[in-house]
Amino acid sequence: MFHWLEERPFFFAVGVFVVIAFAGLIEILPNFAQASRPIEGLKPYSVLEIAGKEVYKKDNCIACHSQLIRPFKSETDRYGMYSLSGEYAYDRPFLWGSKRTGPDLHRVGNYRTTDWHENHMWEPTSVVPNSIMPAYKHMFSNIADIETAYAEALTVKNVFNVPYDQDINGDGNVDVALGSWEDARAQALKEAEAIAADMKNQDVKDAVARGEIPEIVAIIAYMNRLK
Amino acid sequence: MQNNAALEYDYTIAKMFVFSTILFGIVGMVIGTLIAAQLAFPELNYLLGEYGTFSRLRPLHTNGVIFGFTLSGIWATWYYVGQRVLKVSMAESPFLMAIGKLHFWLYMLVMVLAVVTLLMGITASKEYAQLEWPLDLLVVVVWVLWGLSIFGLIGIRREKTLYISMWYYIATFLGIAMLYLFNNMAIPTQLVTGYGSWLHSVSMYAGTNDALVQWWYGHNAVAFGFTVPIIAMIYYFLPKESGQAVYSYKLSLLSFWGLMFVYLWAGGHHLIYSTVPDWMQSMGSVFSVVLILPSWGSAINMLLTMKGEWNQLTENPLIKFMVLASTFYMLSTLEGPIQSIKSVNAIAHFTDWIPGHVHDGVLGWVVFMIMAAIFHMAPRLFNKELYSKSLVEKQFWLQTTGIVLYFSSMWIAGITQGMMWRAVDEYGNLAYSFIDTVTVLHPYYTIRAVGGLLYLIGFFMFAYNIYKTFASGKEVDGSTLQNKTPMSA
Amino acid sequence: MNDIYEYQGYAYFFFTVFLTLILYGYIIHLYRSEKKGIRDYEKYGKMALDDEITDKPIEEKSEQKKSVDDTDEKPKEQ
């Protein structure tokens, strides 16, 4: 009876496939609907923040940083409230990470500021002696890709109904506006100006004044948002 | 053995993949050693400007050794073992020959594009699935070509029953196909909106779901990339090299099906203490523990195959490589489940114990087995005696030392760091700032980098040995070789 | 919504039991049929050893496609 399979490659393959696919079905599918529900009042990322998240991906901070605070006292003492599933509802992709060579960043926006990041990203050891984090000086001159960030926001708005241009908390105002590409660019620039005002690097300030947004501004916007 | 000197196995494609195995092995391991050194000596981050930081290079290392080195190794052995256990030559089918060549060249194209895009920072940012969507599509084509090759060769086989190795190759093909497709589902943003870069895409899944799918993939890609196909190799090469038929064919049947079912359950253990439901986490742990049984079935089967033949272990360095590989396989399949026990995981997760675990598996098991396979194949591919036996011996000891340095330092580093993160003083306040837990690791990071360097040197010795075999080895007739691989002293 | 978790639990449980039974049934079946002399499994282990293209297959795939020994002409390449 069983030897039959080893002589019939087609049915053998079907058998293997059924067995390995089964676990995936049971493990993943049933939780899909529930796990994708956002927590109350969760706001989608602004275009500038998405651009910052793209810088985070591009320079692959995930290689050393997690964004997942586990429900242990030692972790909540260090990083703040433990992470909830619904907080990640607009994270595509998820950026939990798997290795903490550096500290968790899920709520870094609560305790680090724009000027701290500016110094730290330029030269980590100037802020934290003995840090082994690389300096990311190139972010001060590379220009962030705002248009692609807009494309991403528009995609998730249209395809996954992420609530851009909507009143989320019920105060009668739109919470995160997206609008047209021109609107979105103007909005991103406005947010960038606010951040650049807190920075001291003159090249960055000049770039923003010219209407270009350096990567460092975008990634700081993103990290300030992590709360 | 009568009138047909005419038909022989055709190893054209196998040779091509042997070449790419060595090439990507060197690239991947050089980068690996560099990034290990960067953690000990951060100044090394600035050798290549923006492109040389630890974070940019790490995906290059992982992709290079997984999709470059290991996949090439799997395919090199497939295009060799496949013909032999099915008793059919690629030369009998010009169609399969063409598919094989296309398979190789398209794969090389994908790898070149992968290196370029990853260096530029174009990434989907999911671990071991970084490539952006256009590359993903090419990967699918490469995979389909391999499928055609497998099932095409099976279609024209002479041997009715599929040998054990064949089951594992088929499972590799199916498993990776399923995992890769589902995990890489993404929507290209430029196609949807008309704005921005055409390379960019956004994942089909969000947050916790994305994590579930990713670790379902991440864990099982290890299963189907680092375990299943390497078992395929050892079931062929160990019996062949030692001249001993596999100890128990029945046991191999059982371990195969046991492994197929149980392995996929264990993916949940990557999510322990995150936001997925409790029961799933517990099931993940329990099944990871159950996993030990069938996976040891294969390793024990291999060791028993050597029963009464242990003298070969001292006489034949290839046997040494393979026996040590099965031993490391047992070690890391024991270690993995231990790490997935909840209380252990609470300490081990996010620490260096995890890369330590990965590397005793890959350095000890995957790379050793692939190198042994290539040592065995080289004389048969090139009709030359293996260039130097003593070089093989030296390489073995050098690399074994490297592995031991690697995993022992990472075990200590991981547990130290895990304990320090949670240590509190007499008032219940955290005892250490984060940077304290980083500086304490410096000696271990240094030892790890040294271990990696030794291993890398060993790999260069391997590459040199194969090159010399090809270029200046003593002529032999590959098709008449007996079990034991011939080597010059 | 909660229903689906229940189904998940049941599906998981029964499938596990089912597969365990199959696996153990398999063991029994393998050893039985070898004891009764219906099939000798261990001979297949030889496939890795006698793997020259001129070696005789353990079992021929079909009558039409004979092993190389029996065919008189085969295309030569290289």
C-alpha cells in the first residue's frame, strides 16, 4: 500500500504538498481577520513618515533593532508599555526585527528628540561612548523619495482602505490628509520644515528650504512617530 | 557493462553549479566575516561609504550564502545525483539539457541583480525575502525551470522506485515554492498609482499577519533550504563514499514523513511572547520538541550506516566531514527546540545565541555536507584525482575549530546579554543601561570574528583544492571510480 | 469570530491524531510486509551504490524502456 507512493512521483508530490500546506492553513488563516484590526484611534503614517520608514528599510536598521516590546517587567521598565497587535495594523511590512544588537525602538519617540537623533545618527559615539552603531552621515545628503512614499500611501488607501482623509477620532477634522500628489508633497514639506527647524546641520536646513527633503529628516519624522 | 561505452552521465550542468557554489561561498563568507568583525571593530563600517555599513551588508551575506551558496550546492548535487539514482543521463534528452542551461544562466542573472539591488538598499525588508517584486518574479521562473528538470528527468527514468534522496529533492522544490509565493505577495505601488519608483511594492499583509506569514516562511525556509535538501545529499553521498548501503530504508521512510508533517508546525515558535494567541505559542513549542524525533531518525540512520566501518573515519577525510555534519545536525536540531521552550526563549530571543544556533547548523551541517559532496563529485566530474588529501585534513581541523569558536562565543554572549537585560538591583530597578550590555560583548564578538576567519580560510583551501584538482590533478577515468574518492597525498 | 478558533482547535486536534495513526500504521505495515516476505525494503538502499548507468535497475520502470544493457543503440553526445 505505502510503497505505491514512492513509485508514483505525481501522487508522491501531492502527498507531500498536502501535508506541508496543512499546517500553514491552520496556523495562519484563522487569525487573519482578528490580527489585522487596528487599535482605537490608530492613525496611518503620514507621507513623510512613510518616506522615513523607507529609509529605515533601505539602511536596514532592522538588522540591529527590534520594534516589539515583550510583556516582561524588565522590558516595560526599559522601553515602556508592551506592544499590542493592533498597533501594527498599518505596518507593511512589519518591522519587529529578530535581533537586538541595539535597543528596541518601538516607543523611541517617547524619550528621544530630533536634536538627539541628529547628533546620534551623525556620530553615535559622540552621544553614547562605545556605541557600535554605524554612523549614517550619508543620510544628511541623500534626498528621500517622497513620491514613492506617496505612491505607497495611495496604494494602501485604495487597496486596503487605510483611513487617509478621514476623521478617525471623531473631532470633526481629517486626521491624516493625503489628497493629491501636490497636496501631499506640500504637506510633507511642511512637516519637514518643522523638523529641520529643530536641527542644526546647515546643509539639511538649506535643502529643505529648497524644497528637497534629506533622508535624515524623513527618518527622524518616522522615529518621532514611534510612540 | 558490455557494449555501451556510448552512454554516460552528462555532468555539464552539475559542473556549472559547482562553480557558482564556490563563487558565492567565497562572496557570502567574506562578507560574513567582515560584518562579524564590524561588530567588534565598528570602524570597519566605513570601508565602502554608504554601501559598507553592517546593516547594508547583512542581507548581502544572508542572501549570498542562502540563495547563492546553498542553492547552488543543492543544484550541483541535484544535476549529479538525480541522473544517477534514476539511472538516466541528461544526454538522453536535449530538452532537459536546454532547461538545465537556462536554469543556470537565469539564476546567475537573478543573483547579479540581487547583489546590485541589495547594495543599493532596494529591499522588501523581510528577512530572507528581501528581494523586490521584479526579482521575485524571476526567482519563480528559475524555480519552475528546476521543477521541469526534476519531473522531466523522473519522467524518463529507468529505475522505477524513487531513491530516498529524490523524495527530499522533491520536498525541497514544493516546500520552497509554496513558502516563497505566499510570503512575497506584494502590490507594486507604481503600477497601482502611477507615482514613484516602479521597483517599490507594499506587502499584502500588515503587522501581526505579516509577521505570522514571515516567520512561517522564515522557519520553514530553513527547513526546506537547510535541512531537507542536505538530507537528500547525505543519503546519497555517505553510502556512496563509504560503500555501505543505508542502514535502514524503512527508518528513512518514517523520518521523511514525520519530518514533513512536524516541521511546519514549529514556525510558531518565532513568535513567542509576541501578540499571537497563547495556545498557538504553546503548540509551537511542543511541536518543536517533538521535532527532535524524526529529524534524529535521519541522523541516526546515517551514523548506523557507518556501523562496523568506523575505521573509515580516520582513513577518509570525506567521511569525517559527513559524520561531523550529521553530528552537528543532531546538535542544532536539539538546540533549536530547547530555544523554543518558553522560559528559555524569554532569555534567548533577540540575543546572539540565535545567530550562534543558526551557525552551528549551517557551518557544521550545511556547508560541511556541500563541501564533502563537491569533494566526492570533483574526480568524477573532471576525471582527475582529488589534488591533495592532506589539504582536506588541514581544512577540516581549521574549520572545526572555527565553528567551535563561533558557537561557544555566541552562546556565552547571548546568555550574558539576555541575563543583563533583565537584571535588577536591590530596589528592583534595571541594573544595566543598554550600552553596558553591548560593551560587555566585545571579547565575544572578537572571538566570533576570529572563528569566522578560520572558517573562511578553510573555505579558500577548499576552493584551491578543487581548482587544482581541475587544473592539475592526476588523470583518472571518472566513470570507473569505486566508492572511495581517490586523492593524492 | 470565536467560532473559527473552535474549528481551528478541532481541525488541529483531529488532523494530528489522524496523522499520528497513519505514521504508526505505516511503521507496522512496513515491518509486517517485510516479515511476511511480501517486499524487501532494504534492497532499495542499493540504489545509491549501484548507480552506474550500466548497472541494472533494482526494478525496471517499464517493459518498453529497458536498462542500458539491453538496448542496442543510444545517442552519443559530448
